[in-house]
Amino acid sequence: MCVIPKLFHKAVLNRDMKLTQAKLTETLRKLADGKTVYQARKIAGVSVRRVYQVKEAFDETGEFLR
């Protein structure tokens, strides 16, 4: 299971949001195949903003955050 930290500037608690490896890879695969962010977000059931955060983290490191 991959863990990607929530990014809220005024969050009191810094809790992690857990997404499965399969959902993360499928979401990023859809983006790579030219699907829209809205279509890709439906797979993992997250917001559009969250898809951008996941993609940005993946682009920076080249791997999923744990």
C-alpha cells in the first residue's frame, strides 16, 4: 500500500491518505494514455487536485511514495 501525505496548509493533524498501488498505477496509466484528469480521478475516487498532487510527486521522484 502506498502512502501519500495530505497537503493542507492549515491542517492541525498531518495524517496520511492511503491509496492502493493498483489504484495509483492505474490512475497514472490513464493520464499517460491521454485521458483527462477527471477521467483518471474516477478510478481512485479522489479529487482532481489530488490527482495533480500524485502526478507531481511521481514526476519528481519517479516512484511512488511510501
